[in-house]
Amino acid sequence: MALLKFFFVVIVGVLLFFHANATLICPTTCTAQPDCDGYCKGISFTKGTCVPGPNHPPGVYDCCCSK
């Protein structure tokens, strides 16, 4: 249980860090844009990452771009 709490605190910390230091948008899914990083760099962002979407079924990821 302590390990679960630790992971939760780490995840919240990472999310707060990204929120404070980056503009994060998720314009499409990784199914539609398999090269998420290349897609994001092509629309003037620094990095693209595939992350699990909160409203998607398991296995469907959002392509999120950050500056």
C-alpha cells in the first residue's frame, strides 16, 4: 500500500511539473499519428508522447505535444 501511495505522489508531482513548465495539448491519437514525436515537431512543439487517454478504451493512446 505504501508503494501505491508513493507512485501516486510521483505521478501527481510529474503532472504538476509538466503543467507548470510546459504547454501540453493532445490533438490526436497515436493510432492516427503513429509518429507522435514527428507530428508534434511538425506543428512547432518540442516533443510528442503517447499517453493513455482517460476517455479511451484500453490500448488507445493520445498523442500529446509539449513545448
